[in-house]
Amino acid sequence: MAATATGSLKPLQHSSCSLSFHRNLITTRKALLRFGFGARKYQIRCEDLHSSSESNGKRRGEAVVAAAAKKRNQSPERCAAEGILTGGGASEAVKEVRTMMPERIKVVILTACMMCLCNADRVVMSVAVVPLADKLGWSSSFLGVVQSSFLWGYIFSSVIGGALVDRYGGKRVLAWGVALWSLATLLTPWAAAHSTFALLCVRAFFGLAEGVALPSMTTLLSRWFPTDERASAVGISMAGFHMGNVVGLLLTPHLLSSIGISGPFILFASLGLLWVSTWSSGVTNNPQDSPFITRSELRLIQAGKPAQPSINLTKSNPSLRLLLSKLPTWAIIFANVTNNWGYFVLLSWMPVYFQTVFNVNLKQAAWFSALPWATMAISGYYAGAASDFLIRTGHSVTSVRKIMQSIGFMGPGLSLLCLNFAKSPSCAAVFMTIALSLSSFSQAGFLLNMQDIAPQYAGFLHGISNCAGTLAAIVSTIGTGYFVQWLGSFQAFLTVTAFLYFATTVFWILFATGERVF
């Protein structure tokens, strides 16, 4: 009798599909909470779990016997709702992992990696330009011209890239963009060795390819995420963007000293081409086109979006005159201008600032410059999570966008004014860290507002506003060089930038909206 009881218990050890799934479900839901996505009870479920937990002993015994028989025959069995396999070894474990990680999480992780490479490729030149300037004898004003050459191409691709994203979707446009800017990154050290003119042309081409990154990212994530998760998704992607600054600033000096000028450019170009191969085979423009997405996740995404006409990729964009006739459009344009003005001043000149004002060497300057970008990556994620929380708790989209954008401009403005009084590199790093950390709240402001007011034409609108913002970035990057050369300090330009932040905040509060306009 004991032997019979033991024999009937052994199959129970191998028939725990529902129990194993339940344990993995709890682990997965905890992991998703760390990403900032709401743990909704219907997000991941297995509709047959109730049948495996029947209190009737006879039915449970029959289920155990049936599971044991199937196990002996090595025939895979699915848990009905999500396709989890039991039996069959490693391939089934892979499918379980694929099902347990929502497809939209994979999309945002790949997007964050792309944004990291996007900014790292920019920052490499901001560090490498210091030894190049010493070698070639560039003045501070010409150094500003070299730094801004990236923006010459970027300004043209913003509008064109945004229109292409609206027409063809983010997947294809982004794949071509990353491939082309990785090629330009690879060619940069050759161009620098050849001539200054060749270097300027390659950097302009690099900017031309990178112009599609932001409109592709925002458009793709708006299709893959429900409204109350979109700010968190953009926050994660932009965290990758800002971490690109950290990676570029910390790795580049070491690669320059150990390998030479070509080292960091070859490394980041190779990583970009590797990313393209992964992206092209694993992502679709829309969740309903993905062969990997589950029905429950697709329902979650579709249910979390406001009712609106389906997006027609072949529909032409509205006239520029129509877009510019509305004040919410101008609020976005002015916000983009101010954001790019301040951002590119700090991105392009921060290593030079620490080296010239506080006489620190290049490696020390890289460390002081990297700290603010690292905190910006973290604060940007929490800004997105806070924005989603406010919307879920009943606050209007308009009020949330205004709150986030006001923090994103008033904070940096006050910090830059305080930076004028910094007496040590540590003190300056603190003020820059505060400025950049608070500026990341703009990601939950104007950057998302394009999808709010013009969901079908967000790429085109992003291109228009980014074109104006890029022009402002060119002026600020070159202007900083001339101000430093003429006045001998950064103080005057930092003050101008701070007051620009304040003025744009007032305009945003008056005219921005979270309602659909186009």
C-alpha cells in the first residue's frame, strides 16, 4: 500500500505546470514593477489555473495521472492562455521566457540601447575634439564650428525623417538611420586625418543620419504602449540616451590613450551595426503585426489608448501653414528650441568648461562631465513614471504636461544661474547635475505632447520643432565659443540660457494643451 502511494506521488513532482507558472508569474510581475509598468491583474494570466486548483480530490488525481502519462510520452502540453510548455526541455524554457516577457518590454529595451548608441556616438567627438584641437591648433571659435558640424546635417533630416516615420513607420527608418550613422562614425578618424573639410562633411552626414532617431522612437513607442505607460516607456528610452553620454565620456579618454583616435569610433560603430541586425528581425511597426505578441498583451495595449481614427501610413501630412496656425504647435516649437539650446551647450562644452575654468585634465573632466548625465538618466525614468501615475489617478493630460515641462525648465534655469558662482569643480558638477536631472522632466512634457495634439502627424511635427531646435543648438554651440573667446568666461552665456528657460516656461503654461488638435 505504501509503495502504491509513493508511486502515485512521483508523477505529482513532474506535473506542476500551474504551480511552476504561478511562481514564475509572481517573479515576472515583480520585475515589471521595477520597470514602472502597472501590475494589472489582467496583464498576464493563465485561464486554466483555476482548473488545476480544484478542491475536488478525484479530479485532481485524474489530472495528475494524465500529466504523468504525457510526461512519459514526452509530448508537450500548453497552459492555455499564454502558451507555456511543459515537457520538451530547453526549447520549451525559451518559449516560456519569451511569453513571460511582454513584447513591448523587448521593444523599449532595444529602443533604449539604440538611444544609448545614438548619444555615445555624439559624445565621442566632444571628447576627441580636445586632443584634435591641440594637434591642429584650432581656436575656441573654430572649435565651436567643428562641434556644431553634426547639427548641419541634423537640421535637414529632422523634418524629412519625421515625415518618413509617419509614412513608413519607425522600424525601417530607424534601421537605415543607425546603419548610416554607424558608417559615418567609422569614417570620422579617417576624415580627421585627411583634412578639416572632410571631417566637417563626415560629421554633417553623421547628423543627417541621426536626425531620424527621436521621431522614430516617440512614434514607435506611442503605438506599442497604452497611454498611461507611454511616459515610462519614453523615460526608459531616454535613460538609455543619457547613459550614452556616460558611456562615451568615460570610455573615450581611455580608448584614446590606449588605442588612439580611431579606437572609440571603431568600437561604437561596430556596436551600431550589431544592433541593426537584432532590430531588423525582432520588431514590427505596430503590435498587431508582431508574430510574438500574445493576445492578452495586444488587448491591453489597445484598451489603454483613446478612441481615435486608425493610423494611415499612406496619408499625406497636413500643410505646414495649418500646423503653424495653432498656438500649441508654437508651444512645442519654443520648448524644443529652449531644450536644445541648453542641452547642446552642456553636451558640447562641458569637458572644455571643466578643463579651462578649473584646469583639470581630460580624464578628470570626463568624470565630472559624466556624473550629471548619469543622474539625468535616472531622473528621466522617474519623471515618466510620475507622469503616468498622475494620469492614472485622474489628472488631465494637459495639467500633467504643464507640470512636467515647468519643472524641466525652471529647475535648469535656476541651476545655471547658481553655476556662475561655483568655485570648485565639485561644486560646478553639483549644479550641472541638478540642472540636467531636472531638465529630464521635459521628456514627459513637450516630447510626449506631440503625440497628444497630433497622433497621426507626430513624426512630421517632431521634425518641424526639432528643425527649429537644431538651429538653436547650432547658434548656442557656436555662440558659446565666441562668448568664451571675447569675454574670457562662460558666465554671460549661462545667464542668457537661464533667462531663455524662464521665458519659455511662461509661454508653455499659457498655450500648451494635452488635447488632440490635429
